[in-house]
Amino acid sequence: MTLRILVPTDFSPAAGAALTVVRAAFPQARTELLHVVPSRSPLAAPLAAGGGGADPSARQRLEALGGGTLVSGSPADEVLRRAREGGADLIALGRVGERGGGPGRVGAVAERVLQGSSVPVLSVPVPSSPAAAPPTRALVLMDFSPGALAALRFLERCWPGLEVHRLHVVDGNALETPFALASLSAPLRGASSWVLQQRNALWEAEARQRLETLGGGEIARGAPAEVALERARGGEYAVLALGASAKRGLDRLLFGSVARRVVQHAPVPVLTARGAPGPTA
């Protein structure tokens, strides 16, 4: 089956970086470029009326990139609608923040797409230098959530030539674990260091068993986002991947704090996926 990839573009360097990564990593994919003229733009009315007076420079730029679709509306809504109606398997976004963006920021349009997409999203930063070759090594930050499992499945099934490593991080200071620990009954708030040590040992043992069912992986200790970012900054991996949602209650509707930090600060492309809701136990 041919992979279908939607690449929204505003013709910025960030959008260009996303297109470059997609074409290098997925040469056989069917790639659709999409440029959305915001509804408030004076160019939106003629486009909505039939395109006769639509911005010719946008059409020319799309043609120069190989052709694409030009529409008007809310950029985030149009990207999500086009992905849904066009049967996209992946959305690739240039990571750009408001007012020009930069490390540490994700623009409002990108965040809405990251929150609302039912398919994986690849967030691509502007590289400091042109990539010499497609990425070959990916690190999946595996917390065993539906989103993390969906990200892993996409990499293993859809990204050709990629070596995938799985990493679970035990955050010894966290009050909650990413899955239930049946033998742990003591409350953790205000718990002694001994209780936390026992909890962390149980956590690590359970995580190791779960990693084995996925084909193996590594256990590390620390803050999950920082561990993943350190690996990427060290040049060990050219792609990071993780689940996009927070784990508890209504927070499932939000973009998780770990995912947000990784997307904001990673020097490499980051694949996020939401996955279908399911039990975490």
C-alpha cells in the first residue's frame, strides 16, 4: 500500500525542511502539498469564489515545489480536514513558532494539528545544515500508552530503512507511574525514600517485561523528555517518537507535557501519535 503524506506549507524554511525530510525518507510515498490562505486574508474571498483572483504567487510557488492544493479557511482546520478526507497516513509539519518561531516554541496552528490529528504527525525543525541522507536511527520514548504504541507501529511498518530503538524512562520523583503496579498499595505523596525506591524497582521490573514483549529495549532513569533530548543532541538518533497525549482523565484531550517539550526542543524530527484510548494497566 502506498503511503499518503500531507505536507502543509507556508513556503517558510521550516515547511521546506519538512518537505525535504519527507521526500528523502519516503521516496515512494504519495505526497500532497497544501497551502491554506487564512480566511481573514483579502485573498481568501476570490479563492473561495472559484479561484479566479487567488494569489498567483502562491500557485506559482506550489508549482515550483511540484504542485499542490490551494484552499482558504482556518489553517489548522483545513489541514485536519484534508488529512481526514484524503486518507493521509502522516502529516509532516515544519516546526515554527509564533513571530518567526525558534527553539522552545510551537505555533498555534501546529499545536492544534498536533492535538487534533488522528494520524501520526512528524514535526521537523529547520536543520543547522542540510541533511546528507535520510534518517537511519530512531528512538521511541516508550511509555506503553496507545499513542506510543501507535508511533512505534508507524516507524516499524511505514518508515523504510529505519533502525528503531525503544527506551523507557523511570522518573524516580514522579507521583504516578505510566501503568498500574498491582503490588503497590502505599500512597506516594509524602512517602519515604524507601517506599519510592521500592516503587521504582517494581516500575522498572514491569517496564522491562513490557519492553520484552515489544522486542526488547533499554531502561533509563531521569526525566523522560530530558533523557530523550540528550540522546538526540548527542547525535545518537535522527528521529524521536512518542505518544502525544497526557495519561490521565481529561488530560487525554491535551497535548502531553513531555511530548510538547520534546517537540519544542528536539534538534531532530519528532513523530507523535495519539492512538485509540485504552487501558494503561
